[in-house]
Amino acid sequence: MACSRIHFNLHLPFPSDSAQIPSICHSPSHLSLLLSPFPLFTTPKIAYSSAPRRTCGAVCSHMTIEEKPLSENRMLVYVPPHPLIKHWVSVLRNEQTPCPIFRNAMAELGRLLLYEASRDWLPTVSGEIQSPMGVASVEFIDPREPVAVIPILRAGLALAEHASSILPATKTYHLGISRDEETLQPTIYLNKLPEKFPEESKVFVVDPMLATGGTIVAALSLLKERGVGNKQIKVISAVAAPPALQKLSEQFPGLHVYTGIIDPEVNEKGFIIPGLGDAGDRSYGTDT
């Protein structure tokens, strides 16, 4: 059995006014980036050591992790290092990917990110059932506490398409937010959120592109007005960029963000570079 110890210090060539990522915690399930408002980045430095590996038919590996204590009031960004997530992000990036395949790739990426984000987060109930061979102790997702899923229209619908198949008990609330192409300011045109969420609700907000941060900040502000705390929310995105992450870290401490990849910059038109283009237009074939 192989055992490796990995330490990450990540520094990316983001603009000087972007969010700092001073430390990285790498786990077998995901990569979590701890954001801070200071504009400082370093180049990647990876130190690792591995014990001799013995092979017998199949190779088994185990990773030992050293984790530093994290402040509960810091925003965490998770980039799960799963090869399927990398695959679907790559399909989305390709400008030659046709609309139906693009939308399917968005849905598959959303399935994987929701799976990762729901780990150790869903309410459960325990008991015993009779199997064909005897009595078994079991654990089910508690249907009395449905998780709220809030896709931000349009592209959020594609990313959240498989939410109901991943999560046994969900309630879906649609939120339509458009962005002015000149000012880049968000406008809410559809709001199907309840006036108040139940206490201790768990909420997934699904927004494929975290670029300037205007749209996601507007969405989370609506949730805050309805009694949902930052630690009750997990944001699901396909691609994120420093300006949006900076705003979220400043305004919503304790928030968790799950994204397929973090890109280095946003251009003057508010598009992530290299990104994947307009996720809504490419999902629904309306690109002109």
C-alpha cells in the first residue's frame, strides 16, 4: 500500500486586486481553497514523499493528510480533483462542442459537484429493516428535511438538472437574474423564493459562472433576507474567477463554494477568461 504526504502552497497569476489564497488543504475528495482579502499570490509549490509500493494483482493507495485548523468564518472554495469533473469542464470549454452535448456536459458536471457538496451535509435518520437475509441497521436521508435547490436562470437549470436524482428529498425554487451587458449590474426578473425558509434549512445555489460576482451576491442577499445563514448555503458553479470569489469572501463569511475550476481573470465585458463562453446561450442554442 502506498502512502504519500502532500503539501500545497498555491499562488496563481491573478490580478493584484484579486482574493488571496494563502493556504490549500488537499483531501482525497476535494481541494479546498481558503480565501482571504489580501492581494497576495505565490507560484505552486508541491512537496511530496511516497513509501515503496508493493503490487499484488492490483495496486491500492492511501493518502495521509495533514490539515491545519481553519477559521469557521472564512469562506472555503472546493475544487474536487475528480477526473470526470476535469473531463466535463474540458468538454464545456471546447468551442466546437454542439449545444446538446454542451448542455449534457453541464448537467453531468452539476451531478458530480452536487454529490461532492452533499457529503457529510445531508440530514439522516437511522433504524433497522428486514433484508431478505436478516435484520440490518440502515441510514436514510431524512425526507422531513428537504434540501432547497435554487438554480439561477437560465444556465443554472442545466447545471442543476440532475439534482433530484442525486438528492432524495429536494424542493426547487427558481430565481431569474439577468445582467446588463453595459453596466454588468444584475436585475432580478423572476423570484420564486418563499418569504421565509425553515430554520436550519440547507440550500444549494446553482450558478454556472461566478465572474464579476454581481449575480451570485444578489441571489445570496435574497436568501439572507429570508433568514438563511451563510453556513447553511453551498454554491455550485462550473467556473469561478477571483472577482466573484473576492466579493463572496468579503460579504458572506463561512460560505462554501464548489466549482469545477478557477480561472485567472474576467475581461472588460464580464466574461471569464479562458472560461467557456456564455453558458446560457451555449446550453440552449441561442448564441448569435
